[in-house]
Amino acid sequence: MREIYGQENVVHTDINEKMTLDKNTKIIFEKLDVTDQDEYRKIMEKHNINYIVHLSGILSATGEKNPGLAMKVNGNGVLNALDMAKEFRAK
């Protein structure tokens, strides 16, 4: 996406601050828990985001061990992404 839209136009988010990238790679990064709608909104506003690619999720092995967390992240996380898209008229 950075190659297509320019690295200054792509905002990476993750719940973990540590991302495995080449040291020379420059990215815009924000720490985000997708279940935190207020923080999601702040990031949307701060970067004027108009397109969301939602890839957050708890995979099956972890989800089987902690179904509440899986529902929170997989269910509420996607609902928050959809709510933000609606609120900010983002795709």
C-alpha cells in the first residue's frame, strides 16, 4: 500500500508497539487496541483517514483458550472499524 499510495499516506496500527520492519523503513505508526473506540476515533481524526483495512483478529488456537477475548477483538473490533468508517465516511 505504501508503494501505491505513498508511505506518508498509510498509517499502520497495532496493539503492540514493536513491529518487525527493516531499520531503514520509515512508517507512520499508531498503537491501537481496536476495541477502544475513543482511541480509534482520535487516530482517525489525527490522520484524516478515509480508507480502513481491518486485519485485526484473534486466531483459533488463542480464541479457543480465551473465547471472551476472541469475541471482543474479532466481533467488537470489526464493529468499531465499521462504525469509524461510517462516522468518517471512510471506505
